[in-house]
Amino acid sequence: MDIFSLFALACGVAFVLYGMQTMSSGLEKAAGGKFEKILEKVTNNPIKGLFFGIIVTAVMQSSSATTVMVVGFVNTGLMTLYQAVGVIMGANIGTTITSWIFSLAGLETDNIFLKLLKPSSFAPIFAVIGIIILLGSKNGKKRNLGAIFLGFAILMEGMSMMTNAVEPLAEIPEFRNILIAMSNPIFGVLTGAILTAIIQSSAASIGILQALTVTGAITYGNAIPIIFGQNIGTCATALLSCIGATKNAKRAALAHLYFNLIGTIIFLAGFYGLNAVLDFAFVDSPLSTAHIAVIHSAFNIGSTVILFPFSKLLAKLAMASIKDSKTEEQVPVLTSVFSILHPLPLISADRKRVKWLR
């Protein structure tokens, strides 16, 4: 793997991130101010809040965007901490859709109908449709639709670039040695968490891991702890977004972290405990992009199923971590750099008018 392959990999990651941001931005603008109205109707019930988180994240292709939005809603008082916990759990499930879309890139078949499902087949069509709409229309709503199509095409092209860039790694012995070290669950979790925290997107880091499967060196033993760690790393975005926010907003971000930490501990203990007893034969077997999507989905859905009944306890844990002070809390303006990428609802000084930071 030479310097040009590294450039191609970096460009692929940039395309994935930009494509996700373009899609997310287009969807947010297309939705206008409807999110607040929908929010008031669906978050009065924890189950509704959970499904709201799933749907919004699946559509926006970014759990980070959903979580940051939730932190903003809590900051302005549009949502309670308990309501936020349910939406955050739903966001974790919704983000698994992206890994399933990425897994289509590894689809190998001679069937023409199945070939059409591959991103390399339909992404160019989306790109052409998107650019035609953007260049040929002055209507804001149509241009937002064009941005969504174009963003998806860029996202898929980025995934393809990453896959092609990492293929030479299969011939490098040092790469395999690094992956062997990642079989250590603690090291694997830290690697996944740090990578995701740096690029601010669990979907993109999952995409990188899926791209690496073409080397044949990624095994279940490597991938499982990394995937768990990626879910922890994605909490960095929400934690950054709550800088300067109210205590309840900080608690919402902390509840997101606790949810993923507790889920990771449960699944690590369960998997490696069972492996010690049953000695799973598949641990050292290579896996595909679809297998990573399955593990990612199983972890997020399983964590939600286990922890959803304890939503109130999770909220109380966050409240116990950040206790109320005796003096009345003021509501400052959020100053996070990430809020530039994902608009947050901010409350004005008179607490009666909600403004959007763009």
C-alpha cells in the first residue's frame, strides 16, 4: 500500500462524510420546522419516542445528527431528559440502516436484478438525477431533493473508493499483526471508539471496517470489539454539542454515553463469557460486509431491548452525575463547532421564541 492508496482512502472517508452531511442537510431543509411539531406529538410516549428516533436517523443517515438535535431540544425545554433517552435509543437502531446499505457494495451475483441493488449500479443514476435537479431548478424544495440524491451518490462513491484503496493491505504482514492485536477486546474497543470520535461518525467508521473486509484479514474476533467501541465513540459528537448548554442537555449527552457503555459491557461480558465456555469456532473466521451489518444491528437492537425498560434509571444516573446547583440555571448559547454542521434549536433570552442556529 503506497502513499497514493492512503490519499485515496482519505478521499473516500471525506466523500462518505460529505455525502452524509449533504443528505442530512437536504432532509433537514426539506422538513423545515416540522420536526418540533412532530416531536411534541410523538415523544409524550416512550415507545413513540423510540420509533421516532429510529425513523429520523434512518432517513437522515446519521445518529450523530439526531443525537445533537435531541440535545438541542432538551437545551430549549422542548423535550424532557426522560423523553430524550427513548429517542437516543431509537437513533442507535436507526443508524444500522447505513451499514446495511454499505453491505450492498459487497454483493456478488450474476443476476441482473440483484446487480441493480449494488451502489456502484444505482449511485451514478442518483448523481445524474441530483445534479440535474440542482442545476435546473430554482425551487428550494426541489433543490433540497437534488441535494439528497447527490449526497447519497457521493456517499456510495466514497465507500467504493475506500474499498479499492484498502485492497493492497491484504499483502502487508504488519497489517495482519495489527488486527491480531485488536482481537484483544479492550484494545479493539478503544480503537473503534477513538476512530469514531475522530471522524465524528459511527456510520463512516463502520464503513471503513466494512471496506477492510476485502482484505480477508478481518475476523469476527477483530470486528466485534471494534464495532462495540464505535458505538461508544459516536457519543463524542453529543458531548461536544452540549458544551455551554444547560445541565439537562449535558445529562442527555451523558445518558447517550452511559447507554452505549453499559450495552458494550453487557455484550462484551456475554460474548467472551460464552466463548470461554463454548469456544466458538467462527471467532477466527473472516467475515463479510453483511456480517458486520448483522453484528452492528444485533448489538444496537439488543442493547435497546435490554436497557429500554430501564430508561428512567438511565435518566436518573445522568441526573446523579450532574446534580442541580442551588442557584437558578441560566441558558447560554451553544458554542460547539459541530453545531455549524448540525443546526441546534436555541432558546432566546425571553424563553418564548426558539431560533435555529445555521
